[in-house]
Amino acid sequence: MKRVICSATLLAHGMLSAHASASGVLEEVLVTAQKRTENVQDIPITVNVVDAELIDNFSIRTTTDLAESVPGLVIQHTPQNLAQVTIRGLGTGAASESLDQSVGLFIDGIWTGRIREFQSSLFDVERVEVIKGTQNTLLGKNTSLGALSIISVRPGNELAGYLQADYETEFGSVYTTGAVDLPTRLGDYRLAFNYVDEAGYVDNNATGNEVPEREQTTLRMGASFAVGDNGELYASYQYDDLRIRGDAFQPDQDQLGFIQAMDPLADIGLDRDKYAFTSYGSSGDADDEQRTHRATIHYEHALGDMTFTSLSGWSEYDNDRLTDTDFLSVDYLTSTCASDYDQITQEFRLASPVGARFDYLAGLYYHDSTLDYANVTDSSFPPPFTLGPLPIDSASLKTYEQDTQVLAGFGQARIYLGSRWQVTLGLRYTDEDKDAVWGRERLRSGGPLADILANVLAPEVPPTDLARSEHNLDGSFSLQYDVNDVFIAYLSWANGSKSGGFTNDVAQPEEAEFDTEKAETTELGFKWRLAQGAGLFNVALFNTDIDDFQVVSFIGTGFLTSTVPARSRGMELETRWLLTPELVLGASATYADAEETDSGARLPYAPEWSASVDGAWTLPVPENALQWQLAGAINYRDEQYQQRGETSPDGALTLVDLRLSVAPYNGAWELALVGRNLLDESSSFGFDFPFFGGQVVPAGSTTIGSVSRPRTLALQARYEF
């Protein structure tokens, strides 16, 4: 679903805040991107900030929803309910669960290691920070191309709360969220929940259902305690239950007629009419169920002028899914997958106070995780699609187990050269070990012909041990010049590593291993506060070069991870203005030229241009003590490729979202009408599907695709107490 976001590199809500209205200046935005609380306008990195008000107002429920309006960030939904994440045109493929991402996801400071955790529910958050460029020195663990940091709302010290509900009129989708603060003598507590019942928008002609349907329930409990005179402890636990039924993928092109021969009723070619689709499969819709547990303990203690921080995290998820891997309305190839992931992390930090001449931060980090993966592939090809009178009927089980241990030490020092110059130096050393076991066994065979084909496509492999160990040293440098109190210029450089590893979804274990990714980012930036704080303008020029960029290619029998040299260079712009106490406008844009260095080929999910224009106008009506507000955005994304080697990109996309609301001055309640994707534009997703790795049918003979969610209108009500 297409959502609106104020894509601000720094300040201000897309909706006019009371603080901004009263003071006549844009509201200050504080971030923790560098593990200190700082004004985003004062730091030498590019950070996009999306605040709680916008997330709630436009019912943004997942990181995928979030990304679609943040220039330079792409989170593309893919089959098996994974996601392809890129920043500035660079990122890791999503197909294999064993892959770490180059764009790290942090939830309350804890790195979450798997692409499936990008499905985590986004609710009751204070803000989301989109941190661009290489960030390994402080953030560590595979943030060579950037990071997303989600900060949850912490408990308040007064009894208060809210309840919000959205109802989509077109499809009947329901979104409900709420929270309550419960202060006690033993500490402050916050209980929050989120429920999503999202209806499908594509007809599965084989089952009669509208897909994809998404139901998600999330509960969170947080508690804050004072520990002695100098300590504070925050602990939280979150449970998330997600089910996605069906998917919107279908055959898009069939150059050799293979799909239509297998399934004469197949509807070839994407269509924006939601009733024109045939989604797979006849025995039932694809099904994806995931349960996630997450706990965090954050402890801070003042040691004189120093601050000691301990950040402990534990998370686990189990995922079960059924997919129809032939993408047809008949069940020739099906896949049943199960994955279980468990991780613990521990970070210790010691930070000096921010001083006039020198300050520093140092820390230790530990990570331990396990991934268990199993995939049963079932194939059944009846005559006349066999080479003889007997059907091809076979099944195989592929298993993968991976253990990862990481130990790192890091530090950063900032030196003040007079009143205007700052030099920052950072260093991180990481030791990482990965051990894996990969195997495949035959579960069922339908005869000699099935054996022959199975030995070609999925031969038996005894459990094979895989292991690798690596040691990485990453550094960063920045030079900042404060021209005056409202204008800074900076030059920064950083290199970062994303660990190598093994791909779980390949044909043979010898194809599984891939090398460490090495990124190097240089950025020149300028940040201005204008008109006595009523406006701002920021610009950043960047260049990222990568050795051994990890790319994923679908080869019919699996997803192969290989490495190529790559780069991205471009520019980011952002401006925001409080034109009157009632009117705020903003605009932002990213240009990124991302390509494989050797071939010059454009990288997937790398639009050259993306941009957003947003604003909010508040109209008070004193006679009835109400105020009306109109807020919205126009979001643009240039054409982009979906996979390596494509010659026809997905077209450009322009999204228009609007929200009209009314509320009393005291803000106790609010009613709103929210329109998303008002132009009813559609983006398509597709990839070449080389059946059997091109061994039976040449690669590129068909393309699998889907379209995005159409225009929706929603009624929204919110009550605060």
C-alpha cells in the first residue's frame, strides 16, 4: 500500500505541530544515529526522520509502507513475503534467509539480523531514522550501506493513552492501534497493541479468494525504573503474530508458450484492473505464518561526568509458509518451508560528556545467532507434460543450519579545533565466525523418469559442513566547519564491511559461499537553518564504491549469490519552510547513479530519481472551537529494474496521498478522511523465471510479476486521554 511520509532529512513534521505554530520556527528534531542524542542539523551525516504523527496519521504499519515515500530508500516486496532493501540504489537481495543485509534494521537499538524481520509491525513509535551511507564504525554489524532505526515510545509518568482505528471503504481493511501509560511507585509501564486486518485486492480465479490477505497482531509491554540515584533501566517485550494468505504474483510473459501449455487457463500479462488476475494455486492460496518474540533491556548509569550504557537484546521468530513455486493455477511445483531464528546481543558503551575540546565514545559488542531452515519441494507433472506415460512425481527435503558469532570493539573521538572546526575519528574491529551444515535428501520418487529429472534438478547431497572466519577493520573520518550558528559544512569518509557467508537456497553446497562486501563512502554536505529558524535547506553529494558487492540471481534451481564491483554516486536535497503559523511545506529529492562497475549495468531497485513534496495547512474555526487540517504529499519514483540483466524496467510512479481532518483545540479526539494513491497508479514487480535453471526450458522464457495496491479511501478516528 502506498503511504505518505514527510521525508525530512531533519526537522519538522509534515503536519504542523503546536510547537511550530506557537514559536514560528520549525521544531527541533533529535536523533540517536551516532549513539548520542543530537540535533540532526548539527551532525555530519544524512538522516531522514519520520515521526510518530505521520506514521499514525497515514496508518503506516510496516517498513515497506514506510519506504515508499522516503527518497533514496526502496523496500520492494518479493515472492515468499520477503523484501529487497536498498539505500541510494545499493542493497542485498532478499531471496535467501541466510543472507545478512547491507542496510541494517535496528529496533530500539538492537540489530535484527534477518530480512524477515523487516515484516515487523511498525506502531507506537517515537520516530524512525533512515541513516544513509556507510555506518559500520558505530552501528556495526552489517550497515555498510546504511540503516533503519526504529525507536519505540517509552513509558510516561502520567496516566495517559490513545486509541486509533482506520476503516478502508473499498476493501474493508481495518487498522487498530493504541497504548496506555501506567505509572506506579514501582516504575512506569506502557502497554501498546496493533491489529491489522488487510483485505486482498487481486482475484485468485483458482480459489475464488481475493489476495493477498494480511492479518497481524502485535503486543508490547515496556517498563522504566530508577536504579539508585544515578541509574535508569528500561525493559520491553514484544510479541508479533503475522499471517499472509495468498499472493498477487502471476505469469506476465510467456515467450515460448511453456506456461500456457502447462496451464491453458493462465492469464498472461499484468493488468491494472484488479479483477483481471489469476493468482496461484488451485489447492489453496499461498500461506505465510510468522511468530516473533523480542525483548530488550537498556540500562544507563552516570559515572561522574561519564555515562555507562548496557544494551541487551534477545529475539526469535519461527516462520512456516506454503508457496506454489510454478506460479500456475495448477499445482505442479509446491514448496513448504520452515525457518527458525534465534539471536542474543550485548553491547557495552562508555561515553564522555560533550566538551569544549574533546569527547569520545567506546564500546564492546557481542552477537550470537542460530538459523534453522528446511524446505520440502514437491513436484508432480502428469501426462502429457512428461516424456512418457507415467507422471513425474517426486519430493525432496533441503536443510540448512547456521551458527554465527560476532565480537567487536569500537570507538569514536571528536576533537574541537577552536570554536568552528570539528574532526571526528572512528574505528571498529570485528571478529566473526560462521558455521553451517547444508544437505538434501529424496523423500519420494515416482519412477525412473522422476529419478533422472530429480538428479538433474535436485540431486541428493549428504550433510556438508561449511565454515568461514573473518576479521574486519572499519574506520571513519569527518571534518566539520560551523560557518556560523545556522550553517555547517562537512566532509566525511567511511569504509565498512558486510560479512561473507553462505546461501541456503542453492542447488549444491559448493555454490553456497560468497565473499565479504567492502564499501567506501565519501560525502560532502551542507546544512542551513534559514529565516530565523522558519526554514532549512540541506544538500549532500555522495559516492560509494564497493568491492565484492553481493548480488543475488535467480537461476531456476535456486538463488545464487555472487560478488561484483559496484558504485553509487549522486546527490540529496531537502528543504522545509514554515510559511505561516498555519502552513508548512517541504520537498526532498535523491539522485543516485548506481551500477555494476565492470559492465555499467544499472543495479536492481535503483531508481535514478526519487522525490517527495509534502505540506500541511491548518485552518482554525474559533466559533465552534474546531480546527481543520489538510495534509498530503506527492511522491515520485523513477523507473527501476527488478533484477540483474533486465532490459525493460518497471515504469516511473507518482503517488498522491491526502488527509483531511477535524479536531478540537484540546486535541482529545480527531476524525479524518485519508486517501492513498489517489491517482490509482500501479507499480509492477517482476522477474525472469528460468524454469529448471534453463536446463529444460531456456532462461528468460517467462516473467513472473505483480502489481501494487490500488487507490484506497479510509475513515480514521483517534481518541486521546
